[in-house]
Amino acid sequence: MSARPQDREHTQPGLSNRAPLDPLRARADFPLLSRQVHGKPLIYFDNANTAQKPAVVIEAVDRYYREFNANVSRAVHALGEEATAAYEATRDKLALFINAKSRDEVVLVSGTTQAINLVAHSYALPRLQAGDEILVTTMEHHANIVPWQLVAERRGAKVVAAPITRSGELIVEEFIARLTPRVKFAGVTHVSNVLGTINPVRELAKACRARGIPLLVDGSQAAPHLPIDVQALGCDFYALTGHKLFGPTGTGALWARRELLEAMPPFFGGGEMIKMVSFDKTTFADPPHKFEAGTPNIAGFVGLGAAIDYVNDLGLDRIGAAERDLLAYATDALKSVPGLRLFGEVPHKAAVLSFLIDGVHAHDLATLLDHEGVAVRSGHHCAHPLMQFYGVPATARASLAFYNTRAEVDAFVAAIEKVRKLLA
């Protein structure tokens, strides 16, 4: 089928007309990239798993603990007010980053997994009935499959998947054809963590909206690479993870339309998500706070705010251009390796390269590459159904970021050649 244009999002912070990004200068911002592994310079090609953190993020977390460590929303003393201001500032930054209509549409969560579980249990579960369906795609991460299965099983509903091509492209016509009256909810990844495929979310959202079917988008792999405009995309829920966006682990966000958040009951109960509690009845806070029970990862969100500032300062257009250039270079280089098979070769994709070498198990390949200083992921990548589609138990995956270089790609390919000959 023909290639589909990449969704173009918005002109919010992160877009610029400055000179191309220099990866060597960017690398200087990331302390960990200067270390060695097994006596070799580290080549970190596992960014889809978690991205490295710039010094400004590390310093922001350190500053919180050193200067204003206190709980949020619970104290009128100076430290509490400073902590609350910094924490809530990240909500504002996230709202701008994804072009939300209101900061009150942004729920702060531990990551995409929690966000999707929240929607599955708070929105989908009360509305599902026996015989209903939840539509996803073959390329989904387990986080966008398992929560739907859990709630579907409780209601006698089921999860169904739209197919993809062998090149890794969603067959949009088949996705739309499966939007039958039985489908009560749909979920799709914006960018595949295995294939790098960028899905045409706007087109899918339009089809879902025409049929009254809410759509959730897993934006974990999109947020570090693409400008995001949830209003233009037309989806109903959007989830992202902070640690892939160069921020701390245990951070993330769920965006949802305000009217949906207002109609959803809390998923967790506890402190700070209430207006009034008595033994007879509890009155819950307004969104988003009714979904944010307990003490959050305050330091992490302070760090995430610094990460968003960092990405905006660089410019997502410059980040995207640098990564597209490196992806093209790395793709050509890997295709020159005898016996190497690439998974996911669509025209519009993020800088993710999943591959196998004939006769070499992915885990063996990754282990030996590690001894050459190259960090890649191996395994099923939390995408068992996709592995089953390709008929393989696992792949190796190199995922690139703007701070990676052509020289690293050359060293990576040389390491693959060394491993291939060793195991031949």
C-alpha cells in the first residue's frame, strides 16, 4: 500500500529555524555518555528503552532534594509552597508541550502504563458489556494490550487487533473496517517501539470519532521525537512517559478531554484527591487531582520539567532532522551486513532499527555487542504478538537519539561484523 504522510503536529515550543543540531555538542550535556563499558567507549543505542538524562535534569532533581524537599499541596510553609510550585509548573509545561486546551486536562502519572490502566479501569470498564470489543493493532506494546484484556475479561468483552503489512505499516483500511458497532474503545501506538512506524493518528481518530468510539494513543515513543498537538490529532486520550523524554523514571502524563475526565470515577483512593471525607460519603476533587492520590514522585516531575525545557530549547524540528539523518545512514549501513534482516521498513518512521543476523540469537548478539561497548536491546520488547506475526522469538533493537553520531554507527556496524564472524 502507499506510504502515508507523517502526522504533522503543532507550532508550540520546540520548533525553530536555527542551524542543524550538532550531536557532538549535545553529547556534552549528558554525563553518562562519556563513560566506558568493558574498556570500550559506550555506544548507547537503547534509547527506546530509556533515554539518557542531560545534566540540567540531574541538577534539577538534586536541587529539589537539597533546597526545597517537601510534600506538595499539603503545607503553607515556604518549602511546601516551593515544592508545589515546581511540581505544578511541570503540569503547565506538559500542557504546552502537547498543546492541551487546559492544564486541568493533564493528569500526572508514573508513566504510560499507569495512564492506560487508569483509562481502562476508570473509563472503559464501567461501559463495557458482554460481546463488546476493544480494537488495537498488531504492533502494540503490552501496556496497550494487557490492561484492555484485564477489563474485557471482567465484562465478557474481547480485544481484537488490526493487521499490519510485512514492512511494518498499519493497514489503515483494515483498522477502519474493524470499527464495527461492537467496538466500544480503540487504542493505538503513535510510534511503534519495535518497528519505529509512525501511525497516521489523525486519520484513525477521525474514523473513530465518526463512529463515536473513543481513541487512546500511546505516545511513549512519539514524545521524544515528534511535536504533539492533541487538539489537532483529534484523539480522546494521549499517554506519554517521562523517562523516554530524557526525564526521570516514574514520571509521565495522561491527557484526556475534560468532559471525559469529569465523567470518570477515581482509579486510586487516598489523600489529596478529595474535597471532603466522612464515613458516610467522600466528595472527590475536580480533575486532574481526583486521579492523583498519595504523594507523587515530586523530584521526578521537577526533573521532567527540566527535561521539557531542554527539549524545547533544542527544538523538536532540529531533533527530528538529526535523527532522520542518522536513521537513513544507519539503515544503509546495516543493509550492507551479510545475513542481516531488518524489521520495519516504512518510509515514515522514528529512529528504531530492529534486526537479526542469520543463525544468531538476539540475546547472544546483544551480549557480544555489549562487550564491544554497544548497548542495544534484545528480546520481545514487550510486543509478543508482533514477534508472533514475524515468526521470531526476539530481535535485537538499536534505537537512536539526537546525541548519537555517525561514528558510533560505524563502530556499531563494525562490532556486528566482528560478532557475525565470531559466531559464523
